[in-house]
Amino acid sequence: MHRRGREAIVAVDSLTGRPGRTDATRRRLLGSFVGAYVASLVPFAIAQPADDDSAAFSALSGILVGRSSLDTALGKRLRDALAADDPGFAKSTHDLLALIEQRRLDPLTLQSVLDGEKSPLATLPGRIVTAWYMGIVGDPEHARCLAFETALCNVVVADILEPPTYCHGAYASWTRKPT
């Protein structure tokens, strides 16, 4: 509904009958919301400089596990454990992060690209993702559990499921036959 003023047509709110915002203002507001939303979808790690090993590992972890916020204390323990198993881990982390940024690789296609090129970095994403999701670092003979309750496999379902523990009931409640 529009009212004709002296020289301009002003948009009128149909509920209140008062002049409302113009369509251009609404479009700008909507555009800014859409722009902010799209900016939040860009991996946060690309915008962060990876000056040291910790920042590179955090950035790479965020890209690989698809989360913008990770537990920094757990990240430090995982990085230290992975570096203890592989002396070249820090360099490999920097190299893989640089490869992702240079080629603008999608995390969903990263593994197939590394496998197709027979890259020496091909095992790195799996080791990092396994460490974050399972909380376990190392090959089966020398595996170390660094997280259980805070491992991502339990964190991502924590709003609905509880991570399994020793017992959800009273002591020895598992020994009684169900009724």
C-alpha cells in the first residue's frame, strides 16, 4: 500500500498505517545477514596465519574435522603425541596446510587427491581425524588413548547420547537379570 505525498511515494506498513522502511533498506539488511552467514561457512583456518606448529595443527584440524572450535588442551596433547610418533609431523602439517590453501582443496575431496597423486602426506589426514574423533594415537601395537569423553565421536552426539562408561546404574546393577 502506498500513499502519494507531495513529491514521493512512501511505503506504508499495512498493519500500522505508518511509513515503513523502504525496500532498499530491507534488501541491504537482508544482504548483510546473508553475507555474514556465507562468511561463517568459509573455513576459519584459511584466514589464520600458521606461524608455529600449534597454529598449523589447529588450522589443519579444523579443516579436516569440520569444526571451527576445538579443545585447545586436547589439541596440544594430540599434537604432541602425533609428533612423538613421527619426527617429521610438524613439517608434514605445514606442508599439507599449504597444499590445501594453495590449491583451495575441498576437505571432502582432499583424501582422493592425495591418494591419486601418491603423496607422502596421504596418511596424515587419517591420523589427525582418528586422533580427534577416537582420542587414540599410534599404530595398534603402540596405541595410546588420550581422550575418551572429550573425543569428538562422543562430543558430537552428547546432546542426545551419553558416552558409554563403566555403568549407568548402581554398583553391580548389570548383574541382575532384567525383569
